[in-house]
Amino acid sequence: MALNIDTDVGRFRQIVRGRVREELRRFMTRGEMIGRKGRNLVSIPLPRVDLPHFVHSPGGQSHVGQGDGDVGDVLGQAGQEGNGKGQAGNLPGEHILEVEMTPAELAELLGEEFGLPRIQPKGRKNIEARTTRYTGIATAGPESLRHFKRTFRQALKRLVASGVYDPDRPVIAPIREDRRYRTFKRLPAPQANAAIFYVMDVSGSMGDEQKEVVRIASFWLDTWIASQYRGLSTVYIVHDAEAHEVDRDTFFRTRESGGTVISSAYRLALKIVEERYNPTDWNLYLFQFSDGDNWSQGDTERCVEMLRDKILPTLNLFAYGQVESPYGSGQYLQDLRRPFGDDERVVLTPIEGKDGIPRAVKSFLATGR
């Protein structure tokens, strides 16, 4: 009897997808659970997914199918417990399945889990377009979409199942019932470009734990926003009393000491926008992370003025995440809430350690901007 392996593989992928979605919020709080593999795959170690398998190593024990036996013979038992002593065993242990998913698949799961609206891009490069994605196989369709390999395979399965297949004369002639056709969906195709600005305070009060929270959150922000646009550019800015543009690795590894002047980061971001990212052509996002300290109330007032008059008019979204720290005062979040708490372009949220990442990511992305 011929087995439909493709159906089984598809069913297993659906099981894995369901398990990833069930535990998505847990993955979002544990950075070691997600790692990039090249540019197009994300590797997720996923526990408790049992795969059927054969074990070939009887090790001197009697097993079913190994010749004659006598009544009372003990067969090998899978899952025997040991006392941790003795030689290596021959029984399988509990393994973690490492699942590979594309960023697009992860973004789809993220959108489903949080009910995220599709982003509505702005800018003159936002041209309405749709793309075709082949999603399955059907028994009817236009001849231009006939899947020849699937058709041939179906004909072979029919001949084998009916007992008329002759391996010495392997003549396979598909009939009408064997024909298989590709099916497709029309999906919106991202056309606009986007640029994300990540701004982080790297003064002495922002430690490794706070930077890890920012690293994990930025992965999910990148994943969702990249799925909504044709092209994505990323800018990393670190600041203490001065601001610098850096690469991604430096962004998460830099540790400075000294004061915090937030306005220095805003000035640098504005300069980069002016030089490289015309807001008419680009959809711009600024995600700022800090423990809430600024060196003076006077600089905070300058920051509010810059945000209101210069920065917000250029952005799709300004999001401020205040990372919990034993050393930060947390005052900056309160200072932003008074002038911008009701502005739809602004999202302000505290992030209480890694457990606060899912809620922060959802609040950042739920605006659909």
C-alpha cells in the first residue's frame, strides 16, 4: 500500500506550528530559545515533540521478530530506568527537536497570537500590489498549473496499489484521475520601504540584563515589521552623555559609564533621517530603550520639544520601552506621558524584565502604524 508521505509531513509541520504557537510567549522571554541560522531561517529548539523512529541495536536481548523464543522469555523494554551507574545504554533518551522556521512564518504566528493588524505604510513608494503564493495541490485546475511530478507520482501509486505495475517494463501513463494541479492565494505584497531606529541608553545603570531584554524585544520587532515591507533598514544608536551610531553587535555589547543626555540621541537620529531617510519615501520607526534616567529636567524639556516639533512628524511610530533596573529612577516615562500620552503616534510602556517582553512587543505593534 502506497503511503502519502507528503500528507504526513504536512500534518507534522502543522503539529509543530501549533506547538510553537502554544509556547510563543515563553519563547519571547528566553533569548536562548531563538537563534538565527543564516539570513532566511530561525532555529527553535522545541521540546516534547515525539518523532516515530526505529531502534536497531538489540544488545544481546530478545526482541519481537528475532526468531524462536520460549514462554516466559523477557523482551527488551524501552524506557527502562537506570541507577546512573554502569556502561552506556542502548535505549533512546528524551531529545529536543530543533525546528527551523522562516522569519515570515514566525511573523505570521506572532500576528495570529497577538491579533496584530497589518501595518498601513505611508510614503509615495507605497504602491498597492498583490503577489501569488502557491499553497497546495488540487485534483482540478487549469493545465498551465498542472504539477507534473505529483501527477506522475499519483499514477505510479495507482498502478502499484492495483497490482499491475511491472518493474521490468515501467510504463506509467497518467489518466484523468491522476492529474494534480497547484493551488494558490493572492496575497498583499509589501512595496514600501521601512527603517527602524533603535536607541538605547548605555550609561552605567543599564547592565547586561537590561540589554538582553532589549535584544530579545528587537528580534520580534524586526521580525514583524520586516514582514510588512519590501525592504527594511536598521540604525543602531547608543548614548550616554554623547550619542554614536554603531553596528548591531556593538549596540548590545557596549557598556559605558557616566551621565545620560537623551537629547544627544535625538539629535543624531534627526541628522541620519535628514541625510539618508527622506520621510516622504520611507516609513520610519524609532524604538527607544532606557531605565528612565536623564541628567536634568532641562534636557528632558528639550527632548519633549524635539519630539513634538521635529521627530514625531517624520515617524510612523515612536515607541519608548522603559526597562526595569535597580539603578534607574524611571522618571522619563512619566515625563513623556504628560505631553504624549494621548498621541496615536506614541506608545509608552514599562518592561518588567524578560517576562514583560510579550506585553511590550504587543503594545508597540498593536497600533498598525
